[in-house]
Amino acid sequence: MSVGAVQRSWDVFCHVVDNYGDAAVCWRLARQLAHEHGLSVRLWIDRPDVLHALNRDYAGDAAAQTVDGVKVYRWDDVSENTEAVDVVIDAFGGGLPDHYVRAMAARSPRTLWITLEYLSAEPWVAGHHGLPSPHPSLPLERYFFFPGFGPGTGGLLKEAGLEERRSAIQRDSAAQAQFWGGLGFAPVPPDAQSASLFGYENPAGPVLLDAWARGARSLVAAVPQSRLRPQLLSWLGAPDACDGETLRRGRLEVRLLPFLPQHQYDELLWCCNWNFVRGEDSFVRAQWAQHPLVWHIYPQEAGAHWVKLDAFLDTYTRGMETGLAASLRALWYGWNGGSAEAMSAAWGVLATQSDALSGHARRWNERVSGVGDMVGNLVQFCQSKVK
């Protein structure tokens, strides 16, 4: 999609709350705006160190740096002299510096303000997507933009060429062996299952590992650095184990991976039969991997996250065989604080249904892709607001 003379300059403001997820979404968004739409993009971020972990080409300690066509600035570098641009993305409602908002209102033409919301499958999302939210005191156009899974939403982040890159690795055992070798590990044995494991602290973690250790089939678990890993190492009796080590118990082999930058994390998801993920970015990337997944949703007060979890499962399992859908729901529930025993029993059922689950994941991929990619939809939406 080409963009005319208007709306050539964009700012993305990222206030990091949920550690890597917020920065990861904003970085993919900014990069895709620059690469696929030829826009001039600045990313303002208050946690440069988080972005550095996701993309090692970004130093994380410079006042300003251009990476992959995006100009990255520290949030604190926004000054009274910073010029406002055509379109501003207020990521996840984190807000904008007051003096910058005043510059947006004083600009001619005035800046278009988009509040990018968190991802949800809840039914009300389509009805709120694209609604105006006028500024209470300044003459600024502001709109809600909701990513989503179905018609009437903004869709999901999905860059051009993703399908081809994923297929190239998933169809090539040598490419998968090269991925594992680059991390210091042997290829996954052909008779073993594999799973990536990335999450928040979780009392269900040891229960799941125990089920894997006692399983009928060998399983290789790839565990990058995350808040979950210390619990797993304690269960394994190796609290001081380091990246690159391999630990075993029963039928389970645990591989300790470093924190992976985005492109390598994608490859990990593509190379594993199952993916346990957390946060918005890894949740979406696991769906594009076309493998069964389990989402560790960020806990919210009064259990509000359960509504979001149920909404997604209702949508995702549509068309799935009833018993299989019930087992998948039990696995997700147990992983998110429900019955750990039911989770363990559900894994025993699901471990034998990989082909059916992978087929469903591929059909889901096609269904969600039909909504269009989020960045393309966002650019089109902003163009529609030009007067």
C-alpha cells in the first residue's frame, strides 16, 4: 500500500508496562510502517534496555539511533522543541507528553492521534474499534484502534514474507538442525515431541514438567530466560543451571536457552511442536507458527483476565471436535491458575492429538489472516480520516 503526500511522518510512543510485550509490539509496528509503507517513523520508548534485548542492533544506550529504518529515541528526549508529526500512535493508552500534545494541536494540519489498544477477542471489541475519542480541551482528532481476530477489528501484526520464512524452516530438517546448533544443542530426535516454555511465575509449572517426565513419549522442552524458569530449575534440583545446559528427568529433556531476540524467538516457535507463551507479542507469533499453543495471560485484578481468556478460547476452538476443545480448555485453565490435576490429565489426551491440533492451527491461521494485517489496516484507517 502506498501513501500519498499526506501522513508521511509517524511517531510511536511506547510506555513499557508488561516488560517485553509492549516494546515488542511497538517495535514490530514501527518497523513494518517504515519497511512496507515507506513512512518516516520515530519510536519513543521509556525502556531502551528492553528494546535492546529484542533487537541487538539497537544499542540501548544512545540518545538516538536509526535501526531498520526506524529512528529510536528515549521518551525523556521529547522536548518543547520536538516537532509533532502527521500521525501519532499512543500505544496501549500509555499517554503522551503534555508539551508534545500541545504541539500536535498547534500543528497545521493537526496531528491524527491513534490510541492502539491491547488485543482481545471479546465480542465488544468490533463495536468499539475505530470510535472517536475527542480530546477534552484541545482540537485534536483521536481514535481507538483495536487489534483483533475477526471482521470489524484491526487484525493482527503480520509482516510481509512471514509465511514464506516460516515454511522454509518447517519444511527443512537441515534448517531446524542449524537453528538448534546455533544455540549449542543437537536436533530434536525424530521420535520426540518438543515444546517451548516461556511464562510468568506459575505454580502449575512443576506439575506440567512432571507430566512430561512421566509421558509415554520423550519430550524436549526449550526454556528461554523468563520469570518462570527459576521455578522449573528448582523442580529439576538445579537452581544454578545456566544457559546452554541440558537437564533430564524421566522422558523429559530441558534445554536452557538465553533470552532470544525477536527473529530467533520466531524460529524457536516454528521449530517446536507446542508453544507455551506469555504476553501479547509471543501470543500472536505462536499463532502464526501454526502449532498448538497455550497462553499464559497476564493476571488482572478481580480475575478480569479470565473473561479475555474465555473469549479467545471460544473463538479459537470454534469448529474443533468437542472433546478435543474441552481438553484444550482444561490445559489452558490449569496453566492459568485453574486445576493443575485437570491440566495434567488434559495433556495426556492432547499429547496424542498433535496432527488434529496442528491442522486446526493452520485453519485458524487462514481464518485470522483474512482480516488483513494490522499495520496495513491501520494505515488505511488513517488515510480514511484525511479531510
